[in-house]
Amino acid sequence: MIIKYATDNDYTYILERDKHIVEELIKRKIDNQEILIIRDFDTNIGWMRFGYFWDNTPFMNMLWINESHRGKGIGKQVVLEWEKIMRDRGFKLVMTSTLSNEDAQHFYRKMGYRDAGCLLLENEPLEVILTKKL
């Protein structure tokens, strides 16, 4: 498995699959090295996209692993690699969030993330905010 920054060659793969981001931001995030692409040999099997909460705290917005590759520890490897990158950039804290009705919250807690609050939007499940000290 290979984890590296997405390039322009990954644009179409991300565009076709990531329905949680507006199209014009994908290229900008690729250029800013804010998307990690996950490969199994020469095949893309997922991605991780991040930004910055309050413009100063790394925030993991999306971690996606293709169904056929889930449950094999790939997500954990990607999160650990991202945390290392953020630590190397001098950050002391990272954040993410997940809906309260998603199993991802248990994954992040096992990875050392702690509940830091929540957000309730109209007609949506509770969004759980999680942080981790690096």
C-alpha cells in the first residue's frame, strides 16, 4: 500500500467519488497538498482530505477506503501517516468529526481521539467533534 499526496492525475478519481466537496475545491486542495491518495499497487483504493479548523488546526474532513479494502487496517495507517505529517509541520493538535450514527466514531476513539463537542444541524444526526494531541 502506498500513501502519498494526490496529484492532478488523481483529480478524476476524486471528483467521481467524493460527493462532499464542491468540484472547484478539489484542484486547489490537490495543489495545496491537502489530499492524500491511497494506492494498492497501481490502483487507487481511497483518499483522505483535510483542511484547517479556524485556519490553524488540521481537520480531517474525509477518509474513504473502498469497501473491498475496509477492515484491513488501511484507515489506521492513513490516519497515522497524516498525524505524522501534521506533527512534522509543527502542529500539536488535530481534529476530525463524524456523525453520531456512524461507526467511525469508535474507530477514531480507538486511535486516541477524544470527544471535544458536537454540532447539531437541522434535520441531521448529531456531528461529534473529536481531537487528538500529537
